[in-house]
Amino acid sequence: MKYLATPLMLVLLGSWARADETVSRESFAKLRQRFAIDRTLRIDQLEGYLTPKFTGARFIELRGQVTGSYSSPGMSGVLLEHPSADPIVVEADEVPTWLVGVEREARFILRVERAEITNPLRMVMISAAPVEAMPDLVPAAPKPVVKTKPAVGKTATKTPIGRGYKNLASRSGSRTWSLPVSEVTPIYASFIQTRNPRLSSREASRIAEGVVGFSVNYGVDARLIMSVILVESGFDPFATSRKGAMGLGQLMPRTAAGLGVRSAYDTAENLYGMIKHLRRLLDKYYGQTGDSQRALQLSLAAYNAGEGNVRKYGGIPPFTQTQNYVRKIINIYAQLTDSQ
């Protein structure tokens, strides 16, 4: 997988130790039989195998290039490279240690599910094995030729919005890939340290890793998250406002509790909470307006002044602080989007 060669580079969230051993060839074969899997899919075949109207649940075997992993309390997973789109997120109860901190090809038995047509696909890892451990399963009859998704170009709006709309960066069409994951961390850490020189290299790297890991998981453009953090806390994990907002994303105690954040001053928990919260706001206001730009503005206003005030005033509240907040973040986001 490649990442944007801009001054604001982010990396995939690192993971803590997980299951140590790879699954045996025999165990993997039994799972294939148990779930009636008759073919090994590659990433570019996935869209053709699962029709756009697919709902429910299905078990598949998928072969792909692992480019990163993420882990925090209650959520873990790996990211698989897509040749012409954003990475594919595969959730997991535990990430095997042989998939942590490496870029390698592997095969996965997954449960793929979607409750409604309008929802994104959810992929959950049942088992994983090194690609060389098992031969591919080839279907008895050939499938129709699969048309892969066209590569994303470099034209686009300045302030795209994400998933549903469907994914922030893919909607914007503004990504070009130029750096491998292994080279990205120090670039983003360096950017964060220029904004908060008091951070150690380790702390800056942890913030960069968390931003992209959770942004990919929730389908929110990492550049938007970086813009919000820059305005909210200046990348200070221990920032506290006069009203009691806490940490990188300045979560209020009630909001943090509602998101399941136990320690708002913990980098991973705070990023998890703020990105999950912003994802919900983006979905809510896009559902109300059907307009990506307007949904972004309302989401930022609600993040700053509360959803009640957005509802009360029928839009961005007439508070100078909130109006300046929305304007400032959108301007920073536009600069980061255009800096490539």
C-alpha cells in the first residue's frame, strides 16, 4: 500500500502482541469445508463476487497484501491493499503477531456482512494463514470477467466528505500514492512535532498512527481529523479546556462516556472516540441534507457547539466562536487536501 507524499503523512496504527502461531494447513482446510468455500478471491475480484445489492452474511476466502494493523481496547484489525481504491479494513478479535509490523501477502477466511444495501461491507476475520501455507482454491466453472474499479484521478473538490458519500478520499478523487507504509511514520510524526515541539518522537508517532488507523476503520479522511486536532488541541494529548474538554479531540466528559472512552487523555482512546463521534455526525447530517459540503459544515458546528444548538438554530449557530471554528478547520482541510 502507498500513501500520499505530502507534508502531512500518516501511517497505519501499530498493534500490540497477538496470537503467536499461524493456523495449521489442516485447520484452514477444515474451515474451508465448514463454510463451503469453493474459491480463493483476490481483492480486485471482490466487487464482482459480491453484487452491489448483496445483503446478509457470507463466508469467503480472500487473498491480499497486508499493509498495516491497528489495535485498541475493543477493536483490532488489519488493512489490505486495494490496487485502485482505499485499503480494505478487516476486523479481528486478535491480530496474529506474524501479521503485525510487516507487509506481506496472506489469505483470510472472512465473514462478510451488510445489513442494508446502503451500508458499507463489514469484513470480520475468522482465520488467517500465510499465502504459501495453502494453495488457492479454483472454482470448477470460470466466473465472468470482473471489472475492477477505475483508478482514482487527481482532480477534486477541496473539502470532500466520507463514506456513504462513500469514502472521504475516494469521493474527492485527490489521492496519489507514492510512499510505502514503512516510510510514512517519521514524516507524519515530524509534521506533528512542528505543531507541538514538546512531544517526543514516540508520542508524535503514536498520534499519527492512531489518526490513520481509526480514520481508515471509520472511513473518515485522516486529513480532516488532523485539521480538527490541530484546531482543538494543537496535538497536545493532555490539553484541557476551561469547560472541561479533554485530550487531542477535546472530548467533553459526557461525550467521552457515551463513546465508551474511559481515559480521554489516552491517545488511542481519545482518537477512537473523536473519530467515531465525527463519523456519526457526518452520517447524520448527510442523511438530513444529502449535501457533502453542508454535512461537513454542520458536523463541525455540532462537534464544537453541540447537536442541540445546530438543531435549535437550523444550521451553524450564530456564535462567533463556532463560525470561526468551522471556517478555520475547512480552510486547513482544504490546504492539506490541495498540498499534494
